[in-house]
Amino acid sequence: MSDTNLKVVLQARAVSKRFHDGLLDVRVLQEVNLSLGRGESLAIVGASGSGKSTLLHILGGLDHASQGEVQLMGHSLPSLTPSQIGLLRNMHLGFVYQFHHLLPELNAWENVAMPLWIRRESSQSSQAQARQLLTQLGLSQRLAHRPSELSGGERQRVAIARALVTKPACLLADEPTGNLDRQTAKEVFELMLSMSKSIQTSFIVVTHDPELAALCDSVMHLKDGHLSGLSNGH
């Protein structure tokens, strides 16, 4: 699965999602199409409950579409087994959520090194990569601090470092600055974009904030299950 030369990293074709609850038949997504090239950033904007998180989970292989197809690095997810999807996800995707989900008993660099340890990289190499990335994110003085000793913005930067340390083909972020104040949110968001550009990681962010969305290369709107309105953020 070494597909590092592919120009299109992530693609959705006619993706629909329906939920059945008794007599209710709810269509959350309808014929969604998108294509993301290497190093590109895309913001998906929509009201709360519009299906943004559902779409992100389907793109990340954490949920499956009712109809349509998602391709990650040229591999069609519907044709793969759950273990194959898991392997592909671990190799090529990074995730950042509104809540940082850091392990409280580990310090900052240990949290960031965790994905490398899971890949069985050496302890020395994992620590060096984690420390370097955190330093790039302005946390050189916080390497040995545990999450409880960090501010909200610092914790979110550690979560971003953890998502980027494996140099994924694509980073999926779900309201990554939703818990932060306005200024910190902008700083963290800009940092995430510049970091993903520097290592050529593609970036899809779900947000309800149009100002942050405008910092991305392009913006799409999700409304009534339809994704539309591709426009340049710059």
C-alpha cells in the first residue's frame, strides 16, 4: 500500500447515508462528491446536526456509507475488510477532534510518540520525532508536562502533533478549535494548516466557523444532506 505518488489522496463519489429508526428514515447525506489533492486543505461548513461529523467518519473509514464509494490513496474502502481499512487508516490518516483525547498519565512528548510506538519504531527515534514536532509547534518548554498542566490551546497543539507525527497523507479534523477562545482558535488553526502544508499532508476540517474555514484552500457547504458551493478561501 505504498501509494505516495498519488495526486488524489481522498475521494468521495455519490456518498449517501441513511439512518433507520423504527418508521423514521433519515437521509443525512445525499450524493456527496469531493476530491482532495495532496497538500490541499478543504473546510466543510454547515449548521449543527447537518451531518458534517457523519461525513468525516465515512471519509475516515470509521463509518460506512449507505451508498456510494470512498477512495483513500486509490483504495476503495467498500471493497476492503475492516482490518484492511484499519491498516489503511493507520498508515495514511490522522485525526484531530474538538476534545484532545490525550492520555492523562503521559507527558506531552510521550502522547505524541504513542502512534510511533504502536508502529514499533525505536524508542529513541520516536522520542526525537515527537520532541522535534512539539518544538515546531512552540511547545519546547512543555515537553515533559502532562495534559493537566497544559492550557487548552497547548493541549490541542499536542493533539495536532500526535496526529501529524506519522506524516499522514490526510488529516481529518472535527471542530478542532471548538473549545478554544477566538484568538487561540485562530492561532491553533493557522498552525495546523502551516504544519500540514510543510509536510504535504492534505487537510479536511469540519467547522461551523466561516472565518476559520476561509483560511483553507477551498470551502464546501453541507446543507440538507447536499455538499455544494466549492469556492476558494483565498
